[in-house]
Amino acid sequence: MNFTRTTLACALALGTTFAGAQTTAKLKVGLMLPATGTFASLGTAIENGFRLHIAEQGGKLAGREIEFFKVDDESDPSKAVDNATKLVSRDKVDVLVGTVHSGVAMAMAKVAKDTGTMLIVPNAGADAVTGAMCAPHIFRSSFSNWQPGYAMGEVMAKRGHKNVVTITWKYAAGDESVRGFREAFEKGGGKVVKELALPFPNVEFQALLTEIAAARPDAVYTFFAGGGAVKFVKDYAGAGLRGKIPLYGAGFLTDGTLEAQGADAQGMFTTLHYADSLNTARDNAFRLAYAKAYKLQPDVYAVQGYDAAQMLSVGLAAVKGDIGKKAEFAAALRKAKIDSPRGPFTISNSHNPVQDIYLREVGGKENKSIGIASKALADPGRGCRM
Ligand code: BEZ
């Protein structure tokens, strides 16, 4: 076989053609999400959203069919490096997509950095992922923990609250959400009088609720999500605090949870980069397609999964399917405007969405937008040197 024929044979084996260098082999996507535990339903919504975008593209992105490899990360940081390494080394995925839990996402970012694997984070807000750990091939389609917390700090200061107690899980997401909240709230003249926390995913809230009642703050700010958020809102009401001390939160407190929280969540205010009642043509079309495909209403997690696939789509199109061209992939995303159901967003130089944060009020089974709390809010991206 002469040089040309050998090269051609190799190229075909790799799924690459010469004319325009389009890569055609299947793209291996490693989905690392929780399928069990307090965040299980969040993982399902992310996967649904991700698959919906691909289905809308006829099952291919940039001409490449998608092959999925899946692992249940159990929202357990102690298993995260092993789980991500399995996808990268055993399954040889081209891109990692995950996850929900900030501690697990930081381990994924480490594996992505060590192995040069593309990573798109469809939820976990760990500030470091698009801060100190940022890299040309690490992206996030969701938010940084700082963003909804900071927006709520401004809202609560403007609403005249002065003394606030915070309560959350003691791990990166809770700590950083409270830090963002505190930064804006204290800038606005308020004071965080007590920070309460319990280990993730503990839901024995009683002793801490007793402390809140004794401290008698003007209001409470909280970060909880998934099954823990359902229980917290119900226990807050059960302890007799609802109606006495207003409860606010980053929007995860009431997203995907309202069915189970029922009357105990009515009237609560939260801040988030999505709401149920946006009533834009883009969001209405997304909601209809999602409801048709899954017989479920979408939530913020579904949107983030959908947008992770949209980001992959934009990057891949720019490199004609050759995901190895990381610099060109990143350059395309940094210039892009993602046409998200949440509203269009851009991507910062450290690869986190720059986006509007809505102020939402719970009414019935919806988080209704009652305005924009922070317009085009960018994470400060501390520590990113790319
Ligand atoms: C996190 O761990 O970053 C997280 C988990 C659930 C909802 C939002 C953030």
C-alpha cells in the first residue's frame, strides 16, 4: 500500500474525510449524573434535556451520531475520580457531561484536566470549575454557585431585611451560595447574624430550625435542592416558622419540587436563571417538546441539560466534528450566543454563562418570574488564568 492509500485507510478508520476534514465517526459522550440519592431526579431531567436537543438535530451533532456511556455518580465525591476515569480510560469517551453535585464536578474537572478530555458541566455550580480550575476544554451550561446567591442578596437588602440567618448543606455549593448572598446582602446594608449548616445529604433539620426560631431573624436565606429541598420546606412549615420568618432561597429550593412541597411553598421568593412562566416563543416551544417527549414538565435542570447539548453542538460545528481541536472549539463558544429556553446567554472567558437571574414567586405549581433581579450577571471568575 502506498502512502496515500495508507493515509486514506487510516483516515477512514478514524472517521475523518479529507474534503473539508469532516469527522464522521460516532461521538462518545460520557454521561456522569446521579441516578440515585437526593439528586436523582435532577440527573434524569438533565439527561432528558440533553437527549432532547440531540433528537431535534436528527440524532447527530455536526454530522456525528452520538453513543452514550453512563455512570451513576451517586452524588458521592469519594467515588468521583474513579467514575470519571472509567469513562475516560475504559470507555474512551470524547466528552464528559456531568454533573449535579459540586464536589463530584470538581473531581471531574481534575480528571478532565489531567487527561485533556472535554468537559461540559450541566449543573454543579462549584465556583472553582470556571475559576481556579478553568481550562480551555472545560465549560458550564448552568451557573456558578455565586450567581443566584448574589442576586438574592441584592433582592433581600432592597426588600428592607436587616438581620438574616442562612442555612444550607456544608459543602462547596452551600458555602459558595451563602458567600455570594452575604457579599451582596452586606453591601446592601444587611447583616448575616448566623450561618447554620449540616453535612450533605443530611435532612435532620429539627435542631437547626429550633436555632432559627430562637435567633428570630427578619428572614432566612437557604440553599437546598432535590429531595433535601422538599423536606426542608415542609419541615420549616411544620416547625411553625412559615408565615413568621420569611424563607428565601437560591431557586433550586423550589425547582422541580413544587408538586411535593404543595401548600408549604406557596408565595416563596427565589432567584434563578430560569422560571416557569417566561412565555417566550423559544421557551414555549421547548416546554411543549419536552412535555411531549417525556410526559413531564421541564425544570431548570432540563434546560441546563438541553443547553449543554446546544453548547456541544455549537463547538462541534465550528471544528467540523473534530473535538480534538480544543482551541477552535473554545473560541467558537466564547463568541456564541446560546439560544436557551431561559433566554439567550453568552459564555465568559472562563466558560460560565453570563445570564439574567430572575426573581421568582411560587404560585400553584409554578415558579413565576416577577422580573429580572440581575441583568446579564457574570461570575467574577476569581482565579481564572487562561
Ligand atoms: C451543586 O452541588 O452545585 C448543586 C446541586 C444541586 C443544585 C444546584 C447546585
